[in-house]
Amino acid sequence: MAEAQPQGTGKAAGGRSAQLAHTGLRHGWTTGACATAASTAAYTALLGGEFPDPVTITLPKGQTPSFALAVEELAPGRTAAMAGVVKDAGDDPDVTHGALVRATVRALPAGSGVVFKAGPGVGTVTRPGLPLDVGEPAVNPVPRQMMREHLAEVARRHGGGTAATADVEVEISVDHGEEIARSTWNPRLGILGGLSILGTTGIVVPYSCSAWIDSIRRGVDVARAAGRRHVAGCTGSTSEKVAVALHHLPEDALLDMGDFAGAVLKYIRRHPVEQLTICGGFAKLSKLAAGHLDLHSARSQVDKGFLAELARRGGADVALAGAVAEANTGLAALQLCAAAGVPLGDLVAVTARDESLAVLRGAPVAVDVICIDRAGMVVGRAEPRGPGDTGQGSPLR
């Protein structure tokens, strides 16, 4: 279990941290955070002979949670070290809650860097369209970076100097992970053999539908009371950063809508602001474009047939439209179209904006939409449009 950290700083009446505090729900830790803690503890023991317990890590936004070790083992001669952390997902109904995430660290020759290996219960990528190459262990980019940084710091602390790097193999495993993965989308995405090690912030934000929708409403109320005429509904922390960078919005104008796009639109319909920006991942916003107001993977899926039709309208030939319809993921469909010069991201953004305006039912709100990829790069935009603007959608290029 990880040591609890404060949910918010108390410095703002609105924004993402205030929304989470308002729900009364306890946050948790991602598998990526657990793997980082476990690998840090294992490498510390490999170099120094002792496991830190608890082990403290620094998350991308600066939080410093501490994790108790559930298991530890140091091989004779320090040829390998293994540490494990039990994942605590807080109040989120996460299928990996309670799973034991293990990291086994072995030394490699100088210059090898950090090499990741899928152990039992961690999947391997077998199809294109994911942020990892085919054949790679399903340890996502941000957790990999977190582990590299923490392992380098361990190397520095044990006499490696300020320029030290870790040259190790890190094998991540999850007890019963292959069984747990059957309850996820991994098999359908071609991630075989187990779970993915995920997380962009290290924190699991708990989504109780009623509590989170109530927090969205409170966020709108706070923004309006502060005189904000422009707010942004974002699907997560990465999209929030993009919205701030593009529109220079203050914290209390940011709504963490998560998967609840419909909750944002329906409440703003009754409590209008001058402009609403919707910013999120391409795949999620393709669901909004297709008419879904709940973007959670358990309740709506990316419709590749719908994306193929949008691509066709954007100039895709029959072969490309067919390839989009058969793509493994929304990201793969986007990449196919980008290579052919078809602006699928813009088409999704425009269609999502128009669907949003339909939900707003003539409320005096202009809407713009920003689609991003997993790295936070903008891959599609739709310019602001309100109910009085009857012009046809024209994707920005």
C-alpha cells in the first residue's frame, strides 16, 4: 500500500485538484507508479544490499508517495534483486486493484542502458497502432521514463557520479496478470500475455459517475462565479496542459471532464459561458464525434467504420478507407490517414464540435475542439463555432 498524499493544495477554489477533493473519493496509484517504486527498491538492494522500505518516488507532477514492499528477494552474490508492491487504486473500480506488481533488476554491461522485459502477467505488443513497437513489453512510455530517471538517481547515490546512468534489465511482472487482463481491452488490442503497465501522472483518479459529474457541475459554477467566460473540458492531465498552452486559461477555468463529455455539455447548456473548449485524445473524441456522450471504454468503443466514413469524406480512396476500418486502434487509423494526407484528426474535431453544438441545443456557447495524440501533440482542431453560425464545418489545417 502507498502512503496517502493530500488531494489538493487548497490554493484554488476550482480546477482539477479541487474537483477531485470535492468528490470525497480517495485517489490511488497507477501500475506505472508501482513498477517504478518496485524497480527503485530492487536496484537499491542490488547496489547496496538493503531494500528501502518504504520506498519513496517522485511522480511527474512532483508528488512524493511512499510505498511499502509486499515482497523482496536478493539473489546470492547480488546477481538479481526483486521487489514487489501491491497496487492500491483508491476508490476507483480498477480491475488491477490489489494486484502485486514485481520488478526484478539484473545488471547489464556498461552502456546497455535500461532494458525492459515482460515477466509473467505483463503483456507483449503484437500489433501496430500502439505507442510501443511490435514485440516490445507493454510498459508504456511514461512509466519507462519514470523508471529510467529513478534508476539513474539510485546509480548516482551509490557512487556513480552526477552523470551516472543505470545499465540494467528490468523485468516487470504482475501476479495473475494474464488472468486479470482478460477483463481489459488488451487481448482485443493485440497485447498478449498479460496487463499493460500504464500511467501518465502516476495517480489513479477515481471516477464514481455521480460524484464526478457533481464535481464537474461545481467546476462550472466556480468558473462562472470567478467571471470566466471561457472554460475547457479536458479528458486528462495531458489534454489540460495543451488547452492551457493554446488558450492561456487559468486553473479555475479548467474542467476535468474525464469520460463525462455529456455532463459538461448538458450543464453548460443550462449555465452558459461564452466559449467551451473540448480537448482530449483523438480516440476518445472520435467517440464524441460518433454521438457518444460517455467516453469510457466500458461503455463506448472507437468505431473504425465511422472513422473510415469520415476518411472517405476527407478524400480517402476505397483502399485507405478499408484499411482504416480494419485498423487495430484509433491511433493506427490516424497514422494511416496522415501518411496519405487525409486530415482525419481535423475531421474528427469538426464532427465532435458539431455533435457538441447539437447537445447544447442553441445555448449561447461557442465550441472549439482540440484532438491530441498520446504524446500531447495536436492532431486535429476545429475552430470555435456557436449556434448562430450556420457555415459548414471547415477543418483547420
